Amino acid sequence: RFKDILDYIAGHYCEALTTEDLGRRFGYNEAYFCRRFRMATGLSPMEYIRILRLEKASAMLKSQDAKIT
């Protein structure tokens, strides 16, 4: 079940994701979703999303001639 959540986050990481929206989308209340996510990944949902965004940004900067600004 959490693979579906991680896949969704990977496909929508550029959007404004909230734990409330993610929990609702996958049928959990927000507090339960956050506890289950941390148990499954070792990170809070927002920590996971932040790390994913930083990794994607780093990969883009390495693969393109784009400037940081």
C-alpha cells in the first residue's frame, strides 16, 4: 500500500502536497497517515518530500546547463 503512496509522491512532488491531502487521498486520517508513513520510511511525509525535491533539483542541476537562479 505504501508503494502506491511513494509512487504518487514521486509523480506529484512538484505540487503543493500536504499530509492532510495525502492521508485523505489514501483513506487515512492525517495523524494515522503520518505515523504509518514514518514507520514505513523512517521519515515524516514532509521530510521525505523535501529530500525527494532536493534530490531531483540536484539531478537537474548536474544534467543541465541551467543556473540556480
